[in-house]
Amino acid sequence: MEQTQEISGSRLADAWAELQSHADKGNPLEADAYRLAFADPEFLLRRETRGIRFQLEMLKPDVEQQAQGIENTIVVFGSARFPAPEQAQQALALAQDSGDAQALALAERQTRNAVFYEQARLFGQIVATHSKSLPAREQLFICTGGGPGIMEAANRGAQEMGAPTVGLNIALPHEQGSNPYVTPSLSFKFHYFALRKMHFMMRAKALVAFPGGFGTLDELFEVITLVQTRKAKPVPIILFGSSYWKRLFNFDVLIEEGAISPEDLKLIEYVDEPQAAWDAIKSFYKL
């Protein structure tokens, strides 16, 4: 059996070596019916093979996380635009020196929002510290969208405590690279938003949503809908920054108009401190 695997592996390697040779020599890839299907990028990128690409994008992160013992995650969402406090302070000092009123207003806003970066970082530290002494199958790992801002902060906090961290990034027209605090072997890149969001939920034991924009709202309401409709198991859904979220949404309107049931609001919980977010998760699971 082992010999069979080696032969198979050799054949796969040969197919990719041939493909790499074309790239190294700058040779264009002509349509080639004889080329192995899995080593034919033009074929894999056809409209007809989209289903195969779905399967691959579903399978690869799942296999890799299983291999590295990532079974339970705490998913952190939030704005990619909120800077680290040190960056915000530098920008503020420059704006103050410039005398530009518009630049100063922007820098002051960034300094205000940088507080959320620091709180996400502290939350990541709390989760990682809790998991250190647990058996592997009970450990909780920070998982984010892998980008900058709040995502970076949560990954950073966990990484500072020596814990692996997961990043589920997305390929965008304005290229977004993974932040430096995601464990390289757990840094995944997606083409399809739907597959990426599915992976967020597959291992999630809780969702903590910090202030954010359209992307954060999309991810948040996807989770709320899945839990409300019982398409996903109940998990704590925590809105970090009560002032932000309560200014953004008046959920009572949905109840007044009969669009949701009063008990649906029990699906979410507001917090304003990293420890309070962790306490909500501990209470839910009776940790």
C-alpha cells in the first residue's frame, strides 16, 4: 500500500512539475486535451467546473485545520479600518502638527476607534490564556477574517500568548493580505464569500462582533439568521460596544412590527469589556 501511495504521489508531482516548467520558461499554456484534468488550470477555471472549485474551497481549510487540531474556535468580526493605538497616536501627532482641520478630525476619530483594537487584542489574550492548560480537544482558538484592524487585533492577542490563530481571508479586487499574527499554516484564502462564511460557522463556539461596516454586518446577520432558523446550533452571539450597536440598530422596531419574536433578541448579548465577553461565553457553556 505504501509503495502504491509513493507511485501515485510521484505521478501527481510529475504533472505539476510539467505545469511549473511552462511557467518558469514563460511558455503560454495552450489548450491541451491530453493534460491531466487536475493539472489544467484553464479547465478548472471554466464555468462548468465551478462546483469542483466549491468542493475544493470547502475541503482544503477543513482538512488542514483537522490536521492541526483546530476543532473549536471563537470567531471575532469587526472593522478592518480601526488602527492599533500606536498607529492612531502617530497619525494624530502628524495631524496636529499639520494644522489641517480635516486631517485632525479624521485622526481623532481613528484614535477613538483604536480603543476597540486594544479591546479585541485583550479578548484574544483572554481566550488563549484560558485554553493553554486544556486538553487539545477542548481548546478554543481565535478565528478571524485574517485582515487588518479588529481582525488583526484578535489574532495578535492570541499570538502574543503563544496560541495558534486562524485567518479566513478573501480575495478582493483591492488585494487584502493576511495580517502578520495569523499562524501561516492556518492562513486560508477564499474566492467565494459563501464558503468562507460556512467555514466561520463550522467550528465556531461563539461569535464576538466588534464595530464594523458592511462586511461585519453581513457576517453577523448570517450567523443570527442561521441560529434563529435552527440551521446552526445555538452559540453565544456577542455585540461588543453597546453604544455603537444600539445607535446602529433599533431592534425593538422589528418586534413592534412583528418582523421577529421578542425571544429572538435573546440570541444576542451586548458587552463593553473583553472580560465581559469572555464571561458571557463561560456562562453559556458553564465553563
